[in-house]
Amino acid sequence: MSLNGYWYLILAAVLFCIGALGVLVRRNVLVMFMCIELMLNAANLTFVTFSRMLGDIGGQVLVFFVLVVAAAEVVVGLGIVVAIFRRRASTTADDLHILKG
Amino acid sequence: MLAATHPTFPDVIVFVLSAVVILAGAVGVVASANPVHAALSLVATLFGVAVLFVEQDANFLAAVQVIVYAGAIVVLFLFVIMFLGVDRRENIEVEPLRGQRPLAFALMAAVLGLVIALAASAHWVTGAHAVSGSTSTGHHTNVYLLGKSVFTTYLWAFEITAGLLVIAVVGAVVLARRPPPVREDEAEGRRAPVGEARDGGERGDGGERGDGGERGEVADVSTHEEVVG
């Protein structure tokens, strides 16, 4: 039998906070995307842990859907990054202020 | 809950090693100056999470995690990094906004402490057990249980997922496509406003960024040549 579920939940919380910290601190759009992936993985780990603690397969099904949505998000997000890079030759979020009023 | 069963020694070792790999990879993603190193650290984190999936009897998800995340998504990241040529060190010493990093650290530490305190005070997990299907029904494997649940209870969501993927593919193609060159006879009516808008935008770039402005100038010259010729 593996460890008590709360160890996994604490680990997932720490992982989520590191990912959120990266989104707040970093300026490179690509690295910000990777930090979003970190946060999604933390959520997935939480889902699987709850699935085990409650003996319910629904948590694992939800992780399956999160994986699909993450893949779609990365595809569209990287497409946007490439389209922006064509115009601005930069992947820094601070340079993207065209819409600023 | 599961407090009565004692974990065996190998389980503790596996958890501790995976946790170290996961956290080291996560710190590497946030702290790497080079985006390629960040992507490789992300692979370490994803593998660690996959190991913890196996540890918690989610075998199918562990396989999907390695195949889709480490195999496809990270490769997509690396492809875009190298395609754009941004695979070099960037200066992460300077702080664009003063005081942003200490604030972000303090905010995240507060969030972490509050989440853990709240979860601990709420006994970590509450609710009914095995509502949408059990994870342990005798001799059935994890893949069988997950597949049965996806293709019966969650069939509608699964089919919407197919639509989402199609939309993502179409969106990526549309976004990544170069705009077709404007032919002269077609562009007769709308040439002037388009040219003005582009000139204005590129001039705004040139004031702040040297290389961006130069690229803009080159693009402008080529469009004017097209117009003249």
C-alpha cells in the first residue's frame, strides 16, 4: 500500500505554487507555457490522489480529459507564439503591449 | 480512510525520490535562463508525476502521461523553441518590475500555507466513496475500468473532446499559416489603408526595439516594391 494520500496532496500543492510562481515571475512566453503545464500536472496529481483516496474512477477520467485539453491548449498557444514572433521577433511578454490603451 | 494501512519501505523510497525529481524539475523550469533547459527540466517533472501515477494504481494515465506529455508536448515545445531560434540564454537577473519577485514569492507562500492548512483542517478528502465507479473491482485492470467509464458514463464528454481536438488543429493551421501575398489587381481598393496601418505599427516598434524595427523596414520596402512593380 502506498503512502497516505495527504503526502501526495502536499506535493501537488507545492508543485502548483512553483508553477504559479513561474507564471508570475518569468517573462518568456514559452517558459510561461511550461509553468502552466506544471500547474496542470499538479492538478492531475491531485485528481489521481483523490481517485485513490475515494476509490472512485471518475478522478482518473477527469485527468484523461485534462490531458486532452492541455494538448489542445499547447497547440493553439504555440501557434499564437509563432504568429506573434513573425511580427515582433520576440517572445517576451512585456513587448506585447499593442492592445494597451 | 487509508490511515490504517502502513506503507512499505519501497513505497516511501519511491515517493521521496519522485518528489525530489518533481520539485527539482519544477524549480529548473522556473529558474532556467535557457528555454531548452527549462523544457528538459519539464520532462523530469513529468516523469516523476508518471511514477507517482503508477504508485497510485493509475497505470493507463502513467503511460499516457509519458507518451503525450513527455513524448509530444515537450517535443512540440522544443520544436518551437528551435524553430524560432530563441534557444539561447536570456537575462533573468534583472527584474522588469521592481518588487515583483518578492511579492510573488510572498503570495505563493501564503497560498501554499493556506491551502495546506485548509486541507488539513478538512481531513484532506471528504465525500461519498466510489460514486462514478470503483477503482478496485476484483480482477479487472485499471485500463478496463477507465475505458468502461470513459465509453459509458462520460461518453458525451469524450465525443466533445474529439470536437475540441479538431478545432485545435484547425486553429493551429490558421494561426501558423503565412498570410497569402496580396495580388495587385485584388489589392487595388484596399492598398492605401493597409499600408498606412502597417507603417504606423512598424514605426512604433522601431522606436523601442532595434531589430524589430529593422525587420519592419525590410518588410515595408518589399511591399512598396510590389506596389510599384
